[in-house]
Amino acid sequence: MKRVRSDPNCKLPCDSILKLLLIEEEESTKHEISTKDTDSTTFTSSDKKIKYQTTIDPFTLNLALAFLTLGVPRCEIKQVQVLLPGMLVVLSNHAGISSLKSNSRKLQASQVAHLLLRILERVVLDELEPMNNTSSASHLPVASPTAVDDVRKVIVVQPLVSQVLYDLILDSLLYQPMNSRDIPPLGLSQAGHKRLTMGASTTHSDWATEMAGTSRLREFKLSLLTLIAPTRRWSIFMENKETGISQTIALLVAATGDKHVDVADRATSYLKAYWDSLRGGDKKEEKKDSELGAFSDRSKAIAIVLTLQSLVLGDTSAESA
């Protein structure tokens, strides 16, 4: 461990290390197709589902997380993208009340959360770098890479992953450096604040110290907004038809009240772009719903989100969206 830590040129097989924590199970799904000329036909399709290795011993888990913390910043971007789906599954199994039962579980949950945050930020920043050197047309949505599809698939197939990832991104967007590390910023829970400040860093003493600089925290939050923005290539929550729109709008609304002007303006622009994209396609549907005296499901979801955000963050942040 000491040799690996002291040698930044030492590459680690992070994909193989992560596989120690996971298993792949093949699941069969029955589909029924009916046509006008024939009776219904049933066929079965099989798909592999990534699951967490619940029988792993604590020593292997701690060692794997330690090596991943060192190895991820040294990986090439293609290797980092491969880690995304597996890390999402690991995160979903290190969240909730069970992660608060002991100090060791809290530390493990914090390590997993920060590993995922660094992987997500690395992938986004790597993709934005060539885009920043092109014309303004690069801001338009483009075809999603394989890594994006893998992330969306995990979120749709495993709803718990979506909930846990939403909670982590919301905590990250609400985070602000405080004079005392024991006092969380407005809107952020004590547990969420501690999870973030407990994170390790390869360039500073810890994650909180690394994010103490204004520019570093701004860059981090802007990368998260790129992940969730419904009009950008990632839009990771939008594939989830049940809660995706509500989660996306809630996160963007929370970010509109950020102290960093760039972060608040970017979140506002993403919200405005999303509303503009709905004006053409949903006009007939909204007219039909208004004639019936009811709101569409999308309108209901947005109204609920704005109400909740108003109660939690204040009317100013909610209404500004």
C-alpha cells in the first residue's frame, strides 16, 4: 500500500478490484406480443443484472475501497467509464440506516460515495474538454456514449440506485464550506454533511479542504449539473419514467439558490431550456388536460416538486425557477 501511494505512476486494475465486490446474475423476462392475425405469442429474454456481493468479508471490502481511492485518479477515461455501473450498485448497498450502525460502515459509505462522485466528475470533465474548444453548436445534445446508456440502464432497472444517487447529488449541490465543520449549510442534513466532509482526497488532506476553494467547488457543481440537465447528453434521471422528471427538476431548483453565481445561472438556464423544449410537443396535451379541468402527470409532478422545494429551501429559490 505504501509503495502504491508513493508512486503516482503505478496503475491499478480498478475494474478487477471492483469486480470483487459484485456478481452478475442472469435474469429472464417474459414478453407477450399479440397481433391481429395471430394469437398472442410469449417469448423470454435474458439479461445480466449486476448485484452487490453481500458475502464479502470486511477486510477485502476495506482493502478494495482503499485501492480504488488511489487507483481511480490514475485510470484512463475508458477505464473510468467501465466503473460507473458497478459503483452505482455498490453505492446503493452502502446507503440508508444500515450505513449508520457503526463508524466503520459510515467510513465505508463515505468512501463509496466519494469514489462515485469523482468518477462522475472525471467522465463529465473529460467529455467537456474537447467541446469547449469548438463552436457554440457543441452545447446542443449529441448521441449518448455507451457509459451514459449503462448508467441509465442501472437507474431504470434498479430504482434504489436512482434514489440513492439523487440523495448524494442533492447533498453535493447543497454543500457549502462553513466556518465550523460541525455545522451543516442550510438545507443539508447533519448526516449528509458529515458524509461529504469525511471524504478522502489524493491532492489535499481531505475532501472538505479540497473543496474549500471557490473555483474548485464551482467546477464540481457545474459538472453535476451537466449530468442531470435534461437538455444535455447525460440527463441521467430522465429515462426513469416514474420519478425522473421530478428528481431532475428538484435538483435544478435546489441549484438555482447556490451562492456561486455561475452555478445558479447554469441551473436556471437548464430549467429554462427544458421548459422551452416542452412548449411545442406538449401544447395539444396541455390543452386537452385544461379542457378536462385537470393537470397532466408532468404538471402534477412539477407542482409537487416546487411546493416541496419552497418548504425546504424557501420561496425565493423555488419561484426563481
